[in-house]
Amino acid sequence: MQKKGDLVYFDPPYQPVSATANFTSYTTKNFTYDDLTRLADLCLKLDSKGCNVLLSNSNSKEVAEIFSKNPWKILKINANRSINSNSKKRTGHFELLIKNY
């Protein structure tokens, strides 16, 4: 059971940002928008217990909206991709780090 001061990190399947950048599943089930909202609710419960919560996800409108209110702080970070047939397109990508501390 998590307690005050614990650090909890979530790295769920990222929300799609384009038709080709849409990996949302590590299993046969997709990680949907509803799953993301349930995760946000869990993060709030952990925050209310005094846990430090850190979450990474895509730089998508949906993620930014869900975590746009207190206690969340959103950091936009550069995240180059090592997989792309065109090496010039491996840069210029961003991810969001979301935290409550």
C-alpha cells in the first residue's frame, strides 16, 4: 500500500498524436481515453495520500487537458525517436512529464 512520501511512476501506453504515431497497447487490449481518465483518478487518490506522482505520456491535447488542473505540473521535454525510416524525422518530438511535486 502506498503511503505519504512514496514515489509512484506511471508509463502507460501513450495517447496517439497522429495516424502513424498511435501505439496504445502492450497487450491485445488498447489503452483508451477512458483508461487514461481512470489513471488520472488513481493519480489524484495517490496525491491525496501524500504520494509523489510522476507520469510520462505523449504531448497530446487529451493528456494536457486531463492533467491541466492542480496539483499537476506539466513539463514538455524533447524526446527523440530512434525508430524511423527517415533519420531526419527522428528529432523534434516532445513528451509530457506530469508530476505533483
